[in-house]
Amino acid sequence: MISRRLKPGLIVAVLVTVFAALLLITAYSYQGISGTFPQLVGWIFLGLALLEVGVQVFAARGHTQTAKHRDSETEGVSLRKELKAFGWLGILLLSLYLIGFMLSTPLYVFAFLRLSGQRSLAMSAAISVGATAFVYIVFVQLLEYKLFPGILLMG
Amino acid sequence: MFDSVFTAAEYLTDGMNLLFLMLGVVVGIIFGIIPGLGGATAIALLLPLTFGMQAEQAITLMGGVMGAVTIGGSITAILLNTPGTAPNAATCFDGYPLTRQGKAGMAIGAAVTASSIGGVIGAFILILLLPVAKNIILYFGPPAYFMLAVLGLTALTAASSNLLRGLVGACLGLFIGFVGYDDMGGATRYAAGVDYLWDGLSIVPVLIGLFAIAEMLKLYVMGGSIAKTGETGNLGVSGTLEGIKAAFRHFKVILSGSAIGAVIGTVPGVGGTVASFLSYSFTLQTSKDKQNFGKGDIRGVIAPEASNNAKDGGSLIPTLAFGIPGSAEMALFLGVLILHGMDPGPMLLLEREFTIFVLILALLAATLVSGVIVLLTARYLIKVTFIDSAILIPSVIVVSLVGAYALHNSIGDVFAAAFFGVLGYLMHRFDYPRITLVIALVLGGLMERNYFQTSLMYRGDWSKAFGDTPFVILLVLAVLALLMPVISSVIKRKTRQSV
């Protein structure tokens, strides 16, 4: 049970190690002083990441208290919910890119409240209008920022 | 020095600046009250609003937030047994029992008074110690600056929840700092052929992502820590005057709490939570009548509240004098300084005395003003904690992304903020401290620059650096900081064995 739950920690540690190795290899492609400091940090990073892999492997065997710590931490976190959270963020990014801030804000807030928050139509509409008004008044009117219009609406 | 103090005071009383201060105070109180948000999120969200401001106006706004946030946090600790910010946790021990006895007003009165006086004492300690820090800085050369950055990283890493992962996070932060064109070597590093990365990653989207967006993702996944239970209707907050009087009756507790807070605050990474618990236990240990502690002793509210606001003054010493932020809030504050063209580090103290006094006075004013606001409006403010997280999440994410875009009018910054939001969430999820990444990102430039200057000075022979006294002292401190978790676990084990 414990080793099954520890797997994410070990996977993360391995991924970090691979990433550290890639960064270190890349550091050697920079000529002169541009590469010196990244190389130094890269070796330290790789060493630490490998140490973390070792700690995770050791913990998987139940030799350290990390196991218990990890257990309590991952408890109650649902992968589905995490993917949903990232999905909502992804939808917002896509919508911002396509139709810009002023259209995305009300649509996103409204959709989030209706679909994820299960709020009433009137409440969702009121809050999405409020959020859009806040963005418009503060950023467009007061701070005079020109917000991204979206690639579909770019003149 | 006094000229700067008076000019700063005059500056703060100007209408517009006063408005920024008040805005900071109000935001600070609200973010302090809402459990799980706190000062770091407030600063990350307000960052974009400061783009068009003068540096001092931005600092006034942030000073308002930092001065008010812990006072706000004490309200939920007392009324709902839920600390608004981590340092307010110790206030729950006696604050909530007082509420259950119908003495919530008294507890709030005492907490706000202790917190305000603590903030004032912390600010005065800061004013007194800054000239000393200034003299120390003059002895520093490139080797010492390099080691100072190393110390900043190691001290915070050692204080983080996991030493090894803290160091991994720090290395990651350094690499994020390497991205883009390198002034010294003339190469473009880690840009992966992406045009957006050629100029390097701006610190603002990184901070917005790691703190504001990641917190919202956390709130979505974990269900949030916004108060879900408790009745606001029955919370009587009368008797605040009695609480104020009680605070003055136990002035010694305020003084000891403030001293503990200011001293602990100067140690990077230790922070307000340790300070308030230490202050609470010190008061408990030194009190003759201890039987009421934990059951609603007013001293149990005064002690932690005095310390957790006094620590702000203390933690600004390493932040301003050496560029070593003592907490996530201070790291974000350094982000504000960078955004406004100020390099964190020793030169800041030497070149921007006026700006620093604006910050100190803003902090001072914020603690006092927020105290008054909280005393007058506590029973209404508590309702903020019942804001539905379904409303909070999309609104905060949208405002965060608008803010990320606004700095350079770059949609790339929006994607960067979202990326760091996910990274920040994953770091939290797998217990990799975010704070060490941010500090490495902030200190990376200083570190690399001084690494090269030292290498040039000693022609690559770093053993010569051992002739530099500040370098050696800082190196010893950095090693001690790294060994601290090991030493403390050995001490704990020995103590357990002897028991």
C-alpha cells in the first residue's frame, strides 16, 4: 500500500533528475563564461536530484518516516480533480488567446460558476458581469492598459 | 537619516500616496482574514497595479498590505478558531476560548493593540539597526556578496519543510534565472528557440503564477480553507475597550513578544509562525499563574500578536540590507523592488534611503490604521471568510492573468504565469518548497555576477577567498544553516533518549 502511494514521489524525483541532466548537458553547449556558472549549478542540481531519488527508493522500502508524511499528504487529493483544475486553466488560456480578455472574462467566470460551482443562472451572470466590470474599470479605464483582443478579433 | 524620515513622512501624507496606503491596508486586512490567502497572494495580485506607479507609491501600497495582513489574520483566529495567516495560529489557543466565553471583543481589542504596538516597536528596531547594517555592508566585496547570496539560499532552504527538496527547488530557480540573453558571456541560454524567452523570464508572471494561480488551483483541488462553518450572527464583539486596557496592563508581555518577533524576524526563513509560538511559550513559561493558558488567558492573545507584527521590522533587515528575503512575502516584495528598477542587495540601502524610509513609515502607519479599522469593523469583516471559493477561484485567476499580461503587453507572460501556476501547484503537491525557487530566482543574478567578479579577482583561485573575513564568516554561517536540521534532529533524539 505504502509503496504504491510512494510512486508519485519517486516518479517526480526521476523526472527532476532527467531534467537536471538535460540542463547540465545544455550548459556545456554554451561557450566561455556563459556556461561556467550553469555547469556548476547543473552538477549540484543533478547530485541533489539523484540523492532525492535515493531517498525515495529508500522510503519506498519503508525505512524512513517520509512514507508516513507522503501518505498523509496525498490523502484526499484526487487526480481527476487536479486534471479538472488544469483543464479549466487550459480553457481560459485558449479562450484568452482566441478571443482576448474582455470576452473571455465574462464567459469563463460564467461557465466556471455554472458548471463547476453549480451556481444559479442569475448569480453566475451577476458575478461574471462584476468580474468583467472590475477588469475593465481597473485595467482599461484607470490604468489605461490595452488588453489583448485575441487573435480572432485582431484588426 | 532624520531628513529622510521627515521627507518620507511628508511624502506619505500626500493625498494620492495616502490613498495607496489605505488601499494596501484594506487589501491586506481582507487577504489576512481569508484563511489560505495571506500577504504573499495579496502582493502577487497587486503587483500588476503598480506598473505605472512611482517606485515609492508601489512600496507604499505594499507596505500597507504587509502591515495589515497579520492584524486581519488575528480576527478569524479569535472568532472562528481558524488562523487567517500561519503566524496567527498561536492566537487561536486563547483567542477562541475567549470568544466561547463571550469575550471576543476583548480578545480582538487586545490582539489589535498588541499587534499595533508590536509593529511600531519592530519598525523602530529596524530604524535603529539599519545604520549598523549599512556600516557592515561597506566591508563587503564580490566574494562576500556571492557568499551572502549562498547564505540567503541555504538559510531559507534549511528552514523549509524539506532540506533536500528545498535545495532542488533553489537549483531550479537558478536555472529559471539563466533563461535568456547573458550580458556577461553574450550567449542566449535555455531559450529553446522560443523568441519570448530571449529576454529572459520576467519575475512578475513567475510570482503571479507561483503564488496567486497556484493557490487557486490548490483551493480548487483541496476544497479550500475558506471558513465553511461558524455562525457570524452570534459573534459579539463588544468589550474591545476592555481588551485595549488589558493589553496595556500586560505591557511587559507586549515588550517581550515584540523583542522576540523582531529578533526572530531577522533570521531568514524562520518567520512569523516560529516567532509567535516562541513568544506564546515564553509568556507561558515566565508567568506565575499558568492555569488559564489555553482556556482563554488574554496574555495568550497578546504575546503571539505582539511578536508576529514586530517580526516584519526584523525581517526587513536582511531583506533590505542584504537582499535576503526572510519569507515568501518578503521574496515577493523583492520582486516589487526589481520591477521598479531597484536591485535587491546591499546597494539598495546605500542608494535609496528615502525609499526605504517610505516603506518603514508605510508599515508603521499600516499597523496603526489597520488596527483601528479592524476594531471598528471586526463583526462585518468576518463575513469575508464566507466568500464562496467557486466565486473566488475564477475571479482571482482572471485578474492574475490580466495582471501578468499588463506588464509588457505580452501574451507570452500570460502563458508563463499559467505555466508557473501549474508548477507552483505541483511543487506544493509533492512538497517541493516554492519559496526557495523564488529566492534563487531573485538572488541568481547577484550570485552569478559576483561569482565571476570573484573568479576574475583571484584569477580562478578561490582558495584566496579565505583571506576575506566577511566571506569566511558568511561561509561558516551557510554551512551551519545547512547543518541545522541535522543538529536539531540529533538534539531532539538525545533529549528523547534522556527522557
